[in-house]
Amino acid sequence: MRNTLSLIALSVFAVSCSTQKTSATPQKPPIQVEEKKETAVKAEPVPGKIVKPQIQHQGDLDFFKINIADAAKNDNTISHGSIVSAKAAGYKISKEYFPAVGQNFRQRYIILHYTALDHDKSVRVLTEQSVSSHYLIGDQNDKIIHQLVDENKRAYHSGLSHWRGVENLNDSSVGIEIVNTGFTNGATGQREFYPYPEWQFRKVGALVKDLVDRYMILPENVLGHSDVAPTRKQDPGPLFPWKRLYEEYGVGMWYDQQVMESYMNQMDAENFYMQSTDPTFIFKYQTMLKQFGYGLNPSGSEDSDTKKTIEAFQYRFRPEKATGSMDVETYAILQALLDKYPGK
Ligand SMILES: [Zn+2]
């Protein structure tokens, strides 16, 4: 069974490479395609008209690559690999009516992690144990990104997790692990995080951009492990450059600076400090953090879960000063983000 799956994965890889139209020198496909070649149909939805895709056959596998529905609704049917079909004994599976319009991608989130291990240990743990990720960004400054799990399958990277009312994000996410030491505890007990080299950031940027484009992943669904499990996890940590990911690759969330500053100007720092211990105000910002996406239960008291959630928020949106306490600037950033990416 394992061998069969490996063969399928290899075939998929071979096909997805051979159907790329960007190569200047067309290469001979490794296996002869049995039926006529896929025509270059632009993936444009045609209102009121369904364009039937041409299904390619290669060995025992079927493939198609065309958009037949409304891409704006994450409701298209572009296939990026083989069509997995049953083999019912004694029967033929017909694709005469394939594909139905009513379908979408299961991949709705991207979750970034650091491994907190060196390269070799990361590979061993992520391939031989009960944790895994779809992709691994290693410790070499080269042109390689490692894939460990098929994008259509679940990888085990997020564990107990929550974002915007959705639990168990392994079901619907693509997990990316980055080889990085994580943090060590400094002399006074504070966490000292390790930076990401530029080339590692570039690999993450190119990979996330491709995933966002192919699966039409919403900006608010490009997340860190600490976003979806803030009471347990700190990765990818305050040194991961989320702002640059937003500015240079156009993916993920960032707030509008002017909107944030206008919220800052509306508040008086001293008054803010006075009201920051008021249970009504604590309940209010806890509700806002929950609305933004965190799995936090508003309690009206600045409990441990609340502090860890604020810290996770600061790691991501105000990494230079992660205190775990709500302050004027953190509150202004939260308001600006909620304006731009309204939660439920
Ligand atoms: Zn993680």
C-alpha cells in the first residue's frame, strides 16, 4: 500500500511538472500520455456556461486542470493533481458528468511553525513520528523546499487549535515548518528568540504566495501556530517578519498605519492605564480578541489565557514589545485590524 501511494505521488509530481507551460524548452513527458494532450484552456469562469474539462489519463490515473465555476467564492474546480477514484470490483467509474460545479477546496488555512530543532532532527521527527507538516523549510541557503505530505492530505502540525470559530485546523490547513531554534530563556527568564535568515524568509514567502493563489486563501487565514493555539505555542515567534510577508508578497494580514494612529490619537494613555484593570473594559477587549479569531473565553479578568493571547497577538503585530498586557498601542492595532478584517 505504501509503495502504491509513493508511486502515485511520484506520478503526480511528474505530471504537474510536465503540464507547466512556462518552460522554454518543452521536455518529453516521462510516460506517454494515452489520450490527446491537455489544451491550454484559460482558467476563466464563464457565467451561465459550464466548460467541460478535458480529462487526461496517464497509466491508471486521471487528471484535469480547468476552472469551471466562480473563483471569487473559493468555489472553483481547478485540480492540481490526480483525481482519486474508487475501484469498485466489477464496475467502471465513469467521469461522463464530471465535475460537479458545487465543490471547493478543503485547504482554507496556512499555518506557519518553527521546529525548535536542528535540520536533521526536524526531518526525523516530522517524517518518522506522529507529527508532520506538508512542507519543511530547511537550514540550507539553496533553492530547495521539502514536501513531506500531499497537500490533499492532513498533516499533524497544529494539534488542539482554534481560529474564528473553527476547531482542529489540521483538517483544513497546509502546515509549513521552518527549521529555527525557537527561543532560549535569558538570564532574567525572558525568551530570547532566534532570527530567520533572509533566504529562509524568501522561501516561506514564495511558498505561501503560491498556496494563497492556488487555494484562494483569505488574508485572515494565513496564520502562525501561536494564533491558533496561543495558550500553548509561541511559534513562529516575534522575529518572523509578518509585516514583510504582507508588504512584499501580498499575503496574510497587516493593519493600516493611519487607521491605527487615528485610534491611538483618540485615546489618552493615562486614562487607558486607569481603565485597563476595569473588568468591563477587560471583558470588552477579550471579546474583541475572540472576534478577531482567538479561542479566548471573555471572563472580565486578566487571566493567564488572556495574557498569553495578548502576547501571541503582540508577537505577530507588535513584535518589538510583547508584554502580554493590553496597552494603548496594542488596543489601537486590534481595532485597526478588526476594521480591516472583521471577525464574526
Ligand atoms: Zn508549531
